Amino acid sequence: MTLIYQSTRDKTNKLTASQAILQGLATDGGLYVPNQIPDVALDFDLLKASSYQEIASLVLSAFLDDFTPEEIAYCVDNAYDTKFDELSIAPLVKVGGQYNLELFHGNTIAFKDMALSILPYLMTTAAQKHGVDREIVILTATSGDTGKAAMAGFADVPGTKIVVFYPKDGVSKIQEKQMTTQVGDNVKVIAIDGNFDAAQTTVKQMFNDEALREKMFANHKQFSSANSMNIGRLIPQISYYVYAYAQLVKSGAIKNGDKINFTVPTGNFGNILAAYYAKQIGLPINQLICASNENNVLTDFFKTGTYDKNRDFFVTSSPSMDILVSSNLERLIYHLTGDSDIKTSELMQLLTQDGEYRITDEMFKQLNDFYADFADEAEISSEISATFETNHYVEDPHTAVASAVYKKYTLATGDQTPTVVVSTASPYKFPRVVVDSLTGTSAKADDFELVKQLADLSKVPLPKAVSDLFGAPILHHEVIATSDMQSAVINYLELD
């Protein structure tokens, strides 16, 4: 029986996996979730010898079951190839008392590559399956990494355009240059004067604007999303949690069936939600450690049961986590309600109206899978420095958040369960933060000089994704007010 995806806000809004990938977000404002958890044969005595591609195929075949085996193989083989600089795709590295799962060996040296390398293939395959002849317009907001990874994936893909909005002062200089130098005749990058939450909220509004949707259709176009709100982004992320466990079994660090922890730097909640789904299919996970920076709305939610975005917004050294509205949390809320679209809609309406909601005591009791804490700027810097000094290993600030929170977790609980830190970006994306942390000084040089200093300090080879930026021309200059985002899209797409 084909797995059905239904909206968190209207159970009657049902699609197959390929249809949900094409749609992106539900037209009612909700997010698509599977109506049941599929059976996945997680035999790690066999899987320990499997490649990343084989594990990805196993996971995707179960969750995206209206794709044929041949279609899955085509998507996987084209996504996870030589564009990754590691044959293993996602190497697991022992760092002191933890294991770091390095998800930054793709084109844009961030974990978004893991899913955005495959999304264009899933989307174009889905379009062919359903005879869609409209141009697919990828509309997305980014806090730094999704935008570049999406553009790299969709650049010059026939039948698509991609429009990316990012907060002008809310990304690192390396992240910004990665985006503004992106080539492709179908690519548009626009900076806004607001923060990521403002960009994401406006993008959602455009998806839900019926008049705009009809105008798109009249011009033979349709929106879809490259954010983790699209299940085509979310589901592939499950694969690397399964792969990490298989590698621990293979190395002898654990035995098949032993439980492990994952600590995940968390902003929009998609990455850790994928780990939650991995646990649902039977991966032996003890605790999911939700690590936040000073924008610690999720920490407070998991500790109190109240989600409250009415707080100061901080621009931090870990910008991909500078988020106060964690969109993917809605999927978890839906499951906590017992898959009630009515209750989920009520809570999301409260978030829109009042900026906060509180879950019931019964729902709160179901959060035992999660532990949450945060790291401030001083703790992030200290963690980068200590990890390098002790293990000669360089972490980016997002990974440092996860490492610092893991240490807080062990102090609070005494839990010695083997733990994987999800390492989401190369330190070369954030050279200023890393160099300042390693040297204990505040560097005056620009980010590209600091990249060279980091290479000298760390002896870690400079990734091609960064070295190629040095002479790359800026191709995208536009900066607009948040209120002008929709007009910018209409103008770019030349909608009548």
C-alpha cells in the first residue's frame, strides 16, 4: 500500500510522496507528514558493510514508495557521487569522547548538501511521473546554507527557476559570497533588510496566497520549496543517522542493538526531526540532544512545554541557528497531538496571533526522547578552542554548539552512552569566529585573509568550495525591504 502524506492542518489534504515533493508546502499552510511509519529492514549485521548510497536507497524506498526502484537508484547515484570530496560521503570521526558525523563534504561544505544534492533529481523525476509541464519555481528563505546548496543543486536544471532570500546582515561573509557568486540562468538571489524569520514568514505567505498561486498557474508556473519544510528535503536526512549507526557497528565501537545518542545543532528543527523519524523506524537511539545558541526558543520549549517567540533576536556566530520560529517543530507537534490536524491548527494559529502556545501535559510527557540546552557566544568560542587544543580538531561554531551542549548533558545526567555530534558545516565557512577562538584575539583581516590563516593554523586543506570564491565575481547585488519580497518575485518571474 502506497504511503500517504497528509497536511498537519487538514487530514483531507493527502498526497503521495512524489506529489508532496512537487507541492513543497501544503496549500492550507501546513506541512506534509507520513500517515504511518514505514517498515525499514535495519539489520546492522548487514548494513555495517553497506555504502552510503545503499543505505540512502533503503531509506528512500521505504518513505518515498511511489518512486520505482529504478527512479530511486537514478536519484541516489546522481546525488551522491564525486561532488563529495569523501568517498564515504559522511565520515564518522572520533573526537575525544565523542564521534563527529561530518556532513560538510559536498559542494557547499554544509550539511544541506546531503539532501539538496538529491532534491533536484527527486523533483524532476516527480514532475515527469505526473506529466507536469509547468515551470517549477523553487522559492526559499535561507539562514545561510540552504540557499547556496539549493542553488548549486538547481542551477540550470531544465524546467526550474530558483529564488533565494537571505538576511543581509545575518549570514557570514563566506556564506554571502557563496550565494552572490552563484552562476545559473535560472537563479535569483536577493538580500532582505530583515532577519531569517521575517524571510521565512513571507515565503510561507506567498505559498499560501491563492491569488498569487492562480497567477502562477496562469503563467504555467508553480511554486515548490527547497527548505526542510519539503519532505523531499527532510526524508533524505534520515539516511545519515542510519549510516552513522552502521559505521559505529562496523568499527566495533558498539554492538548491534546498543543505543546511542545524537546531539544536533538545531534551528529550523528539520535535522533533529529526521533523527526522530530515524528512531521511529527502529534506530536504537537513547536521547536526541537538541542544541541551540542564544536564540534558545527550543531549549525553553523542551524544558517547559511553552513555545514563545516573543523574545529578543540575537545575531550570533552560528547564523544558521538564528531562528525563533522553528517551522519543522509543527510536524513533531502534530505527532504529539496523536496526529490531530485540528489541535495542530489551533496551536499554530496561537503562534501566529500571540507569538506563543503551550502544549498539554499529556503531550509534554511524550518529549522524553529529547534533551535540550543552549550555548552562548563565550561557550561556543571556548569549545572551538578546547577541542582544537585537546584533539587538534577544528569545529565550526554550529558544531561547537552541539559539542558544548553535549558536555552540559553529560554533566547533568552522567549518561555515558556513545554519542554522535552532528557536524553541520566546515570551519572554513566561518573563519573569523574560528580564528578568533583559536588565537584568543579579534582579527582585523577580512574573511578571505582569515581563511588562509585558518589553513595555516589547522593544517586542514582548504576546500575547493572556498578557494573558488577568491576570484569569483559578484553576480547578485539586490537588497530589498522585507515588504517588497513578493513584488520582487512577481517581477523576476514576469507574471502578467
